[in-house]
Amino acid sequence: MSDTVSSDKLLREFAPQIEETGKLGKLWIAFLIAVLLLGVFALYWQVSRGHIVTGMRDNVVWGVYIVNFIFFMGISYAGALISGALHLFHAGWRKPIIRMAEFITIISLLIGPVFIMLCIGRLDRLPNLILFGRIQSPITWDVIAISTDIIGCILFLYLALLRDLGKMRDFTELKVPKWKKNLYKTLALGYTGTEEQQIRLKKATDIMAGMVIAIAIIVYSVLAWIFSVTLQPGWHSTIFGPYFVIAAVYSGTGVLIVAMYFFRRVYHLEEYITIKHFVNVGVIMLVLAAFFGYFTFSEYLTKWYGSEKNDEQLIKILFDDYYLMFIFSNYIGVLVPLIVVGFRKLRTINNITIAAFIVIVALWFNRYLIVVPTLESPYLPIQDARAAWANYSATWVEWSLTAAGVAMFCLLFTLASKIIPIVQVSDLKEEPKETGDIYLK
């Protein structure tokens, strides 16, 4: 079967996903829009009344918004690392899932920085970060790094989509509105799949894949340095750079597995996304769980053993006020994927997906434990502060905007899958059904 025939066959199979949206799909989109509208109302409430409607106070100046920012930026870098690495290593099994990793990267990059804006009291001063930013400031480093990452990742995604855009433009059987056809024609940029075009596109994609990997590592390290260059207990650490990178890829792997499960069930992709893909990505998650557990143990061991007064106070807060969250984040979130993926009998699609969901929740808790308890035990505490000001508790406004961020992620992912096939159709070869586990072949 030629590549052209194979691609046409796949396009016929995936066309209904792009041409129409069923009742359940419309209900899903309506639900996400409703959550977004709740977030819009919460935003209006916050802007009109000020940050007093949030749980942030003089001591805890950062809260759930910064936790969400770190989390979304983390899974975006994870998507870049995973998609870039799978592309460079030419992993044959990557093609049905690599587009999901690419979408995770772009969508998370668009949502993450919004939470920074929600945390700023004077949005009118936001342009000053660019106009008057000091290169000595880690905040300026982060602005430069994130801007570079967004441009690089969008370019990488576009190059990865170019073959399929050309296929969609030329596929006459596709019954979509005229604006979609014009969109495919415009974005395809005259790509026809000639040998010269394919060679140039491959070289450009390989270069961008290497660049997005490097950028992702650098950018998330810069984000970690915003914390580690301070003297705050819990943040002043020399391993925060690699620790943040490992945690980011770990959480992003979990998001990728959950996305695989969701789209496999909704779009009936059982023939293309098989147990092999879940096991292979699960193995990556297992390795990252081991690294994350090691870094977490090293971080807390040195703080506990050093017996420095401020670190002792932080550890006391963690065990007194955040015990269950600490256990879930640093024990359950590490051990569950190790057990599920480590034992062959437990490697089912459902088990791996459940383990991935636990990883996502655990890593969000991990970000929360990094941000909030440290600010509740400041290096220079405010004297005679009210207890309500010294401790943090997120309000309905913050939770509503958090839910809106998750809803926006799901909505953009859903809409993206309605414009371009969620599985790469160009040059996708049908694979024989697997009878056992195959690891990263």
C-alpha cells in the first residue's frame, strides 16, 4: 500500500471526527464553556474588588495562581521534551501519539502565563517587564525564556503539521466548511510532498526538535532559579533546576497518558493507540518516578538533617498542616507508577491511566507544597501579623479561575482535534496487533 493510499484511507476513517460533533461532544463543549464563564465572573469579581477576594496576603503573596503557572508550564515543557525526543530518535511507535504531546506543549504554554497575570495587582504595569526589565532580575529571565519557548514550540508544531495540512487541503472527500478548507490551503503554504520539500522539511523539523528540547530544559531551569536564588527556606536549593525539569516531564507524561486514553475511547482509536503505546509511555513514567523520588528524598533529607532553624520550621508546617498532601505527593505519587508499570500483570491500559492520573494530582500537590508552606514560614517573618494573614487558604475565586484554566486546556485540545486529526495521518503505517509488552522499540 502506497503512502498516498494509506493516508487517504486514514483520512476517510478520521473524517467524521473533523466533519461533525455528536451530542456528547456538544454537551462536553457546553460544559467546558460554562466552567469558563464561571471563571470570567470570578475574574470580574477579583478585578472589581481587588486581591482581597483571594487568599493571598502579606505573608503568602503567591498562592494557587503561581502553583497553576508552574504546573502548566511544566507539562508544556514535558510535551516539548517528549515530542522532540521521540522525533529525533525516530521511535516507530511515536506517530499515533506524538501530535498529542505537541498539542499539550502549545496549549499549556498559552494557558500557563495567564495565571501570572491573575496574580498581578496592577496589570497596567505589565508592559514594564518588557520596557524596563532589568537583566539582573530572574523575572526578566523568565519573560525572555517563555517568549522564546512559545515561538520555538509553535514553529515546531507547525512544521510537524505541514504534511497533514497538505493532505487535508487535497482530500476532496472531506466535507468541512469553506473556512476550514481555506485554512488548510493557507497554512499548507504550497506543500505538495515533493522529494525536495520532504528533505527540507525533515531537516527543519530535526533542527527545531533539538532546539525545543534545549529550550525546554533551559526555560524550566530558569523558572526554578526564580525560587532557588532567594534565601527563603525550602527554596534556597542547588538542585531545584534539575528537580523542576524532572518533575515537569513526570507530570507531562501523566497528562499525555490521560490524553491518549481519552481520545482513544472517544474517537475509537483502539487500532492505532494500543497497549504498546501505554506501556512504552508508562515505562518513561516509571523511570521519571524513580528520578523524581530520588530528588525529593535528597531535597528533604538535607533540610531535615541540617537542622537549620528555618528549615525545621518549614518541615514542622509540612507535617502538621500538610501531612496528607505531603504523603500523597511524595509517596503515593511515586510508588503507584513504580508498582503498576513495574509488574507485568498490572500493565493494563486502565491501570496505567489511573496511575498517570494519580501522578498528575501528586505533582500539582508537589508544586503547592513548594510554594505555599515556604511563604507561611518566611525568612523574615512579619511581626504581630494576624493568623489569617500568615496562613493561606484559597477562595472560591481562585478555585473558579483554576477550574477555568483546566476547562480552557480541555476545550482547546478538543477544538484542535476538530480541525486537524489527533493522530498523524501522513506516513502512518498500520502496525500488527501486539500480544505482549514491547518496550520503546
